[in-house]
Amino acid sequence: MSYESMKLDAQPANNTVGWRFDNSYTRLPDYFYVPQNPVPVRAPQVVMLNHALAESLGLDLRALSAAEAAALFSGNTVPEGARPIAQAYAGHQFGHFTMLGDGRAILLGEHLAPTGERFDIQLKGSGQTPFSRRGDGRAALAPMLREYIISEAMHALRIPTTRSLAVATTGEQVARETLLPGAILTRVAASHIRIGTFEYAARQGGAEAVRLLADYAIQRHYPDLSGTENCYLALLHRVTERQAALVARWLLTGFIHGVMNTDNMSISGETIDYGPCAFMDVYDPHTVFSSIDQSGRYRFSNQPLMAQWNLARLAETLLPLIDPVQEKAVTRAEEAVHAFPQIYQNHWISGMRKKLGLFTEEDEDAQLIAALLSCMYKNQTDYTNTFRALALGALPNDTVFQAPEFAAWYAQWQARLARQPQSGESALRLMQTHNPAIIARNHRVEEALSAAAEHGDYTPLQQLLAALADPYADAPEYDEYRTPPAPSERVYQTFCGT
């Protein structure tokens, strides 16, 4: 079997909302998925709608009545042209291999936007599937709202990410440590093809299954690689580049994914599967928020190493396609994976230069950056606010700015700025476009989630989303969202919600 007949052609719009479904993934062999409709819920109600995202997708959600929207985004009705499935995949979870699959998610299908871009439309929390194992297939409201907030914050920070189209409550409760209100999130993604999908293909169908999946992934995400010499090795190189760029952006903004298992790493280069994720307040490279990461495997500073480890798992599945001679295949795959640290470092230091207003490159820049981070770590200063203060050119009376080692660093930095031809004003403008004033701080996120999930009050959540929509602006009305948490407000653990 080949992928030649699996064309990615769209079906014409045939509804008032504007859906244009073409479900190319279902033209792969059926061991990659199971047909599965969402499990109906009792009394759905839409509580969040992302109209800006909908419009970019060519969808008119205002054409729906409240009841129609609730039925759609709860899975009680399936849009015309959709072909709901639960996808199969595997994954190394905290280093241990497991056969997995969509245990609480249904892929409705692939929608084509007016630009021709293809997007997966997935319901998360939509009921049990054959992959649920002992799970209930449902989701609680707070974790779904958390993904909505963080994914939209990441989008505003210009970090590749899946996005959230809607959240609907189900009118039912889910049993976790206590009974919690249930909800379903509608997620929009370039695709849900994961490194774990390739691991599944290798275990399920061997080299031929991996070839079919790789051909599909190339056609869908990297069509320029089609027909190139050794396109499978080229795919590995391209995914390596995408992941290096993505993780560098995470660290540049202080983001911690929390569960970088191979089933949570998308080959498209998007951030996916927001669970116990969080943004760091005080700079500490050892920061861990996830309640399930007891060893710190996915701590802030370890994320590049874990991304490379995951890419090695992808490379293992591609070996038979890269070269029929295993020794040659291993050598070529190792070259691709071993290139990750330098690619990552290039992206990271380029981003750090922008954060410090540096247009030019000097060999000593890495030392200059390291000295600042060391000073911030020693003085336990806020990561986001320290860089933003430097970008504004007016240093507040914070501890780090009074430290003797900072004064020495500041003099070196000013001398470095003076050696480039660009003006000081240009440097500040560059810094202000790469150092956000506002991030989704944990205590603010928890405050909004508590108000919504426990009291049905969505005002704090809407206000937080408004503040996060333009994170690089200096908007006085959102000054309160810049303030780090007081000791009593600090969040030390975040949870995945399953």
C-alpha cells in the first residue's frame, strides 16, 4: 500500500458555520485509529468561545444558537463532513514505553481554513474510547480552562502552539480526588501526529507502517521534502530543527511544559498537551511545578536535553527507512540528533541577544548572558520583570539591581551596547518586542480557575485573557498582572487533571 491515493483535497463548505472537512488521516491504515463518536453529555453549555480564532479558520460561530453551539462543542452533535476517530499512539512516559492512544479525546476531522491550511479539530474530555484503559474519558472544567488560558498566552507570545476554540461544561461531574464539574475543550492543531505516533507505528506494523506515516507527515507538514534524496533523514533533520526552535522559545519566556513525554511532542513543532505547565516567576533553572515529576526530569533547564532524548526515539523508528544497512542508518541518524544542542543553542542565544538589545554578535555574548542569569539566580529575582525592566531603561529599586555583581555586569552590558552601530533607542525597542510585560502567572491563573470552576464567575478569567492578549504592551490598566506572587500566593505544584 502507498500513500499516493491519500490526497489532501478539501470538501466544499456545506453548512452555515463554514466547516470544510477533509479527513486525510482516516485514509491511513485503520490500525492508526478507531472510529469513535463522542459520548453524549447531559446538559452542555458553552462557557468559552474563541471568536478571533474561529474567524481565522473561516468559521462563523455567531451563526449558531446557544443550544447549537453547546451541542457542537460538547460532541452531542457532529458537524457534517466530520469523521470522528480516536487516534492510536504510544509514548515514553518519564522514560518508560507504553502503548497509549486517545483515551479521552476524539478527532472530529481536519478543517481547511480559507488560507488552505489544514487544522485538526479535536474534542478533549469527550468520553471513553477503546484506549481509555481504566479512565473515564472525561475532563474537569479547571484543567480545560487552564489549557485555554495557557495556549492563548503562548500564541500571543508568538510561540508555536495548539489553540483552544471553545470550552463547554457537560452538566455532569467527574470523579478525581473530589467530584468536579466536567467540561470538554475543543482544540485546534496543525496535527496530532506525535513522536509517539511513530513509536506506535514501529511497534504495530514495522518499517512499512513507519513509511506510510512518514510519507503522510511529509506531505502534510513538510511537502518541500517530497522527492528529495533520503526524505526520511530530511524529515528527522526538519523535526529536530523545529523542536530546537520551539524549546528555545520556551526557555526564553520562562515556560515549563511539565510532561515532555514522547506522546506530548508534536512533529509539527507546536506546543501540545498542556497539563501541569507553568511560567516561572523567580529565576531558578531547577524549577519544577508538575506534581507527577518527582525526579525533576522535565525541570526548566532540562527541557532541551529531554527534547533531544525524545528525538532519539523518533530516529530509532526511522532507521530502516534512512538506510538498509543498519550501521549506516545509525550513523546518519546520530548526526541529525547530535546536531540538536548546537541548533538549540543558536536559537537560544539569538533570542537572548534580542532580549538584551544586541543586534550584532560577539564571542563574549554567551558569557555576558550567563553572568546576568547567575546574578538573577543568586538574588532570586523575577525572570520576566528583570528583563522587562532592562528593556524599559529605568531600573526599579529591586534587590538584583542593587547587587554589586549586577553593577559590574551592567557596565559590561552598556559597553557592549556601545560597540554596535545601532542607537540606544533602537536597542530598547528591540528589547521591548522580545521581553513581555505580562505572562500567565500561576497565581493569576489559579485565581481565575477558582472563580470559574468553583463559583461560576468567569470575569477574572476574561480579564486575564484580555491582559495576556498583548503581552508586550505597556498598558497601565493591566499593571496588576505584572506583579509577582506574594509568598502566600505562590503556586508550588500544578496538576495534569487526569
